[in-house]
Amino acid sequence: MCYHVVTGGDDMLMRGKEVSSLYELKQNFSIDELIYCFYSGELEIWFRQIGEYDMADKLLTIQRNAYLLVKIYEVLGLNKDMLPSQCAIN
């Protein structure tokens, strides 16, 4: 199990690496860790720390149901047709 913390700066841990931008998040993408960060609230906090207020607000509207992944993919601009282990950067 991975444990995430929003570090002292604007970084968040993803796949053991500190990410400080949406691009770096997509480069180090892990669906399991992303879902953990979503449920813990860390993803919303991180978006606000890096100035992505619209994305943070969109996360607050996502219902926690079977469409959770689809909605998170939409917020991040990921290709929903890709398997979680093969996510493409748009």
C-alpha cells in the first residue's frame, strides 16, 4: 500500500516520485494511487496548491460511484479508452 502526503511545497507523491505539475502527474500516473489521493482529499488539495482551482472544483462534483474513474479521467484530460496501465497523455 502506498501512502501519500502532500509535501512541504506543491509536490504530491505518485509512484514514489514527487510531482509538482499536471504533466508530471500524468507521466507518473498510477490509477490505484490516484484513486487513493482522490478519496483522501489529497488530489483536491494538490490541485489547489498548484493553482488548478477549476480541476479541484470539478473533483468536488464527482459522485463516488461506478463512474468515478470516467470522471477523474475527464478532469485530468486522460484518454478514457486506454486501460489504466496504458494511460495516454492528451
